[in-house]
Amino acid sequence: MHYQFTGVFRQVGSVWVGTVEEMPHVTCQAASLEETREMLKGAIRETVRGNRTELLRQIGSTSVIRENFELSV
């Protein structure tokens, strides 16, 4: 599945802090901008996987309809 996110990066002292505009609770920091970008991508992957796993646990064997959709904001 393909997702598109917006990374917001700022330098704070000697480290770079990255946040995801669409998921502001996902943040990371590292010594370089490139390392922060890569860490942020990993944090997004883990968050999406974790959310999916938790949802599947919650719905259990309940019958559901799953639909993919696109949205422009």
C-alpha cells in the first residue's frame, strides 16, 4: 500500500527533529537531517503496522467491509 506524508524538520541545537504533519504524534531526532528522515520513515512504518495490528485485534472475527480510497486535502 502506498501512502504519502509530509515531514517537518527543524534543527534544535545540534540535533534534527522530525515530525509527520499528518501524524503529529510521530516524531524522532538524530544528529543529521538524512538520518532523521530515515528514522521518521521507520517510525511511520511501525505506527501504521501497529495501528493495523491493533484494529485487527479489536475486530476479531467480526464481519467487516474493507475499502481503499484516496483523499486530497
